[in-house]
Amino acid sequence: MPQDSCPIEGFSPSGDALPLDFAASVLTGCTCRERKVMLDYPKVRDGLFDVAESLAPYVRPETVGSLKHIEAKLQEEAFNLVILGQFKRGKSTFINALLGKDILPTAIVPLTSVVTILRYGPELRVEVQYQDDRRETVALSQIASLITERENPKNVKGVKEVIVYYPSPYLKGGVRIIDTPGAGSVYSHNTDVAYRFLPYVDAGIFVVSADPPLSKSEHQFLQDVREHVDKLFFVLNKIDQVSDADRQEALDFTLRILEEDLGAGKVKIYPLSARWALEGKKSNNGEMLRQSLLPDFEKSLQEFLVHEKGKVFLRSIMNSLRKLISDETISFQLEQEAIKLPLEELSAKIARFEQEIQSISKDRENNQYLLKGHLNKIIAQLDEEIGHFKRERQPVLQEELEAEYVRKTRRGGGRLREELEEFAFQAIKRTFNEWRVQLTDTIASRLEDAHREFAEKVNETIERILTLTGSIFDLKLKPFTSVEKLSKKSEFYFLLKDDPVGLELIQLAVTSALPQFMAKKMILKNMKTSVAELLDRHCGRVRYDLVNRVGKTVKDFQNSLNEKIDMTLEGIRLSFQKAVALHQSGKVDVEKSMNELSVKLGSISGIQEQLLAYASVLNHDGSKARQEGPLQSGPVH
């Protein structure tokens, strides 16, 4: 990482100290003058665990489940670190080198269409999930029989994924290292799986090798990867197999190709030998590990895992804890006041509360209709934009195809169909990629607006509930409300180039039997028809994907926000029930109950102060620091 830059702010659940000590390496590795405080992710995360554990003895039994849910989110939040690259670049050896153990099989034959996921576990365990939802635990030695093309050709065994649990520091805190089948192998189903997994990549490590250097197909795969992956690391593996001069030549060549896409000075390539690194770790040979150059890469990776996405995630957990503390405080304060009242007066106030809460419930129903209206409007606008896109782009693409046809026929040559087909596919792909990014951003912005408006309405409802409660019981109740941003990460995927099948094969055969001048005209006609069909087909896929994601997103944040209202109402009603039960038991010890509630309120207040201290760290960490853009890094070493 350059000396004058800082890790990107954002969201990345990393974990406890990695082999080079996360906190220490980050605290000493950044010299940005503007950054006053560095975020120590493991420390803050563990602190939030401590806060949740400290709250457990003082919250109501009914709230313990919510507290456990927050702890589970802290433990389970996944960050997908995906190893990408072409077949036989040493990806599996590279993963084994990171872990310091021979976990994944390394074979001359390609892996099959199975994704392997490495997750943290207290001990080594391998779980197989099949496409029919069956699961079984197998020995580590059986992995090769499941994920290699030799022993499971075309995935005839129906394996969906293999999950390896292993106690590596790299995998703590939700980090998942994922090995995808290599793109560009002789098996198209492997390449398809690699492409389909791109939307789920939080960060990618793109592995190339010194011998042979970056190929055309790898360059194409990289261009596709860039559409989905915000952060990429580049590794030049197998430096042990070439001379120093050849290594430098491979570095220069790879850098030149990558900078054509990413821009001069925006690429950092890490040369290393995964084989040396693995042998060095397994034999505790520090000199071999140093010569492998893997530690240089590990340091940058560690810095990224700590800072890239951690802040947003930790802030979300922080807000959940603050909401829980707010609800508990209000509930205990309300219970104190309710205990003081005679039963008859208390019952009257409860009846008044339930009567007046009905109007607030109607507002809540109206908010649901408002949100549904937003959803319908977003989908209607999406349909309009897709229709406009098709009407605008189809004639343009067909004109470009015809112009290319004229150029090709004047030049002559015997590959007219193949060259026109490649031109058409590339033109459509370019058009779709540009439009899809714009459309996804537009939809995300509209969703953000709908989410913000609905969240504000929900917060208003919570405030009205507590204002009503406070007025009935002569209390000043202060709720905690927040509006969190939605994730804009796209899960959209399509692979434009389909192999000709069925009718298309017949058309190819007929065309090849025609006289040359007629065949050329037929080729152009068929290609123009294919362009229209492909445009329409992929517009349909775009719509299907976006409508599904919009609907799921709206449903998720509707449920999440409504849950906040339910928690507020539940806390108030539980306070009423406990106060009434005390009165009805005939053993009301007001002073004792008041003291118990005071102890709980005092303890929760102290825990809240701890939480606010962590909130201060999150709010000030790197607030003025410079930020890198996507896919940005320092110069090549």
C-alpha cells in the first residue's frame, strides 16, 4: 500500500488478529496526516460482544432473544473473499499458502463446476451440500472426488458446494475464502459457474502467473469481473518457475495490459510463489516464506479486511444495541411509574393507551400502502426505461452491424459469420453493461428514497407512541431512532454469448449450402434478427432480476422497520402487564420493586456509556481521510 494513502472506508467484517497482527500492522502502516484515530476492527467488534454480554443479566427475558440475534449477526456476518483467475494459475495452492496447510487438492486436471467455501471452525471439518439439499460430512481426503473433473466429470454427483471449516485466523470474523472453478478451462460449465458467482464477490484476488503471462481470455474475464467487483488484488504467481529477468518481463507485460483497463498508476501487482510460501509455512522456514513474497501481499490484504467494510457493519450493530437499550430503559421507567399507581388508575390509563393507539395503528397501515405505491411506481418506471432502451438501441445496433457487414464484405475473407457474430455479441455486451450499471444505480437511488421515506414514517410512529405513553404517565421518554442506508451491491448476472442450438444450427447448415452472394445476405439478415432477439431476451432477464431484487429489498426493510414498532409496543405492554400482575398478587412491595428497577436502569445506563464510547470511535475514525476509488491501488513494486 502506498505510504500516503489510507485504507478505503466502508464495510468489511474481518476477524481477530491475523498472522501479522491485524491491529498492530494497521496502526503502524498508515501515515496519513489527516487520520487522527485508526479503527481497530477486532477491538470494536469484541467490545460490542462485551456490551451484548453485559446487557444480558439486566434486560427482560423477552428481550434476550433479540440480544442473541445481535450477537449472531456479529458472529455470522460473511465477507466473501473470492479467488478468481483462469484454469491452472495456482489458485488452490495460493489458498493453501494463505492457510498454511494442504486443504484444497491441486491437480493437473481442472476442477469441476463446484464452488469450495472455506469458513472458520474450531476444528477441521468438511461438509458437502448437494443440489437436492442433502448434506453430509466427509473426510478431507474425499474432497478431490467431489470437486475435480477427473473424479466428478461435469458434476454428475450433483454437488452444490463444499464447505471446509478450519481454525485459520484468516477466516475469523465472517471472512469466507471461496475457490471458484477456473474460467477459460476446456469445460464451459466451469467457466459458467465462475461467472455466476461474480455478483457475490465482496473482494477478489485475481491470480495470474509468470509463465505463461496474462492471456486474452484472462483479460476478457477481468473486464467482466470489473462489472461486479469493487475491490481487486492482483497476484502474479509462480515466480519460482522463472528467472528474475523473465519475472520482470512478465510483471511489465501484465501491468501494461491491466493499465489499459484500469488506468496508469492504478494497479499494484504482487509477485509471489504460493508453492514456496506453503512449504515455508508448513516447515516453519522463515527464509523460504520471506523469499516467497507472500508476507507483502498478506499485509495489504489484512489492512483491507480490517477497514474496507467494517465501519458500516459495526455501525449497524451499534444502532441495534442502542435501540435495544432505549426500549429497555423506556420499559423500566414506565414500569416504575405504573407500580406507583393504584390498580384502578393504572387500568384506566392502560385502557386509554390501547384506545388511542388504534389511530396510530391506522397510520401504520397507511404507511404500508405508501410503500406498496412506491414499489409499483419503481416497477412501472423500470418497464418504461426498458421499453425506451429497446426502441432506441435496436436500430442503432442493427445499423452498426450492417456497417460492419459492408466493411467485412469489401475486405473479403471466409469468416464473415464468425466475425459478424463476434462483433454483434461484443456490441450488445458493451451496450448492456453500460446501461445495466446506470439502470441499477437509478433503481438503487429510487429504493433508497423509498426506504428513507418509509423509515422516517416508522420513526415518526415510534415517537408518537412514546409521546402518547409519556403524556398518559407523565414521563419524558426519549426513543432512539436511526435510518440506515441500503446496500447497492448488484446481484445481476447474465452471460451474453449462447451457443447456437436447435433452429439456429439448422439455419447455419442452410446458409452454408447457399450460393456465396445469397449466403452473405442471409447471414446479415439472420444476424440482424438475432440482434433483435438477443436484445429482447436480455432485457427480459434484466427486468426479471431487478423486479425480484426490488421486491425482496422492499419486503426485507418493511419487515425490519415494522419490527422496531412491534418491539416498542411489546416493551410498553409488558411493563403494563408486570405492574398489573404485581398489584393483583396482593404482595406488592413497591419499594423493593422500585429498587430492583433502579439497579437495572443504572446498570444499563453504564453499559450505554461504554457503547457510546465505541460510537465515538466509529464516528471519528478516518472522517477526514482521503479515500481511494474502486479498484485503485499503488504503483507496481
